[in-house]
Amino acid sequence: MPEIVIMKEIRGKNEDHAKANRERFAEDHVLVVNVMGAPGAGKTSLIMALCKALKKTGIKCSVIEGDLYSTIDTDSFISAGFDSLQINTEGECHIDAAVIRQGYDRLKCADGVLFIENVGNLICPAEFDLGEDIRLIAASVPEGDDKPYKYVPMYSYVDAVVLTKCDLKEAVGFDTDHFTRGLRALNDAPVFETSARNEEEACGMDPVAGFIAERYRALG
């Protein structure tokens, strides 16, 4: 059917752009982390905490923010002293590799870690490679412990899972073992438990930052 042909063409072009991105990132010694998750999962708070943790180790961080509209999160990163650029998709449910290349060229973020906050969605972002090195999902405890069972493509795709808002586990009855069993049926990605109600109470971020720092240093 025509729809299938069109989708193949779009994804084919995206793969070409993703390959070019990957080569460019490697040349510039940049580790790219694609942060995905549902709206309200705590992606922005997680990235902010990781940027601050990595900065303490001497690793430069930049951020590309993907939202349907607004510059709210980008403004927050710039105010905190991190280079950041906004991508507004104006209705699109994901970011693609071509748009990332345009944003990357404007940021000029060589020798460091680039975080991409993808559009809040557990479906579309899993289908589009951006040329990233790490695919990370922020899975908030209030969303429920059944998400790996319901969103198989996303949880099959990720390299790391960060459970956010873990201070709410008891309040919402989150079953960590049930969540982990669902994830393990798909892949062996590490799971990190975090909480970031505010900067003073943020906890569990150092292991995540260490995971990213190790991958960055492995670039050579």
C-alpha cells in the first residue's frame, strides 16, 4: 500500500541522516544521549541533575530540547549555564535525525556530552534513530510498573532505564520486581533508581552520571 512505501522512504532517509550524525559525533568526540519518556516523567529534571553531576567531573554538557511548543525547558538550561537549543516540532510526536543535525551544527558542542530530550511519547521516538550513543528512558514511578509490558518497542530499544520519582513508590504501590521482569523479557539494560524533587533532595544521580561518564571516556 502507498502508506507503507512512504513510511519506508521516510525511515530510509532517517537512517541515512542518523549514520551521518553518528560519524560527525565521533569526529567531534561527542557522546550523545537520547532521553525519552512520557510527558511528566521527569526528563528535564533528570537531564539537569546529570548535567550538574557531570560538570563536577569536568565533562562539558549541552542540551537539545524537543517539545511541541515553547522554550520553557531550554530557558532553564541556559539560565543554569548549559548551552541549549530548542526544537519545536509543532505537533510531530518525535524528533528525527535531520533536525538533530541542524541543531547540532548550531550548538557547536565538541568534546563533551550532548543530551537530547525527545518529545514526551512512548511510541514514536523508539522508531527513529538519531545517531545517538545511548538510548535512555526516564520511567516515572507514578506511570505504573506495567509499562515494559505495554510499550515493548520502546523498552526493547533502550540502553538504560532510569526510574524517576522513586520517593513515590510506596504511595502509588509501584512493584519494582514486576517492572524489572517485564524489562528483562526484552533486554538487559541497567536500571537506575532516582529521585529529584528538587536540587537539594536529588538522589541516585551519581550512578547514572558515572554510567554516562564511563561511556564518554571510552570514546578515547
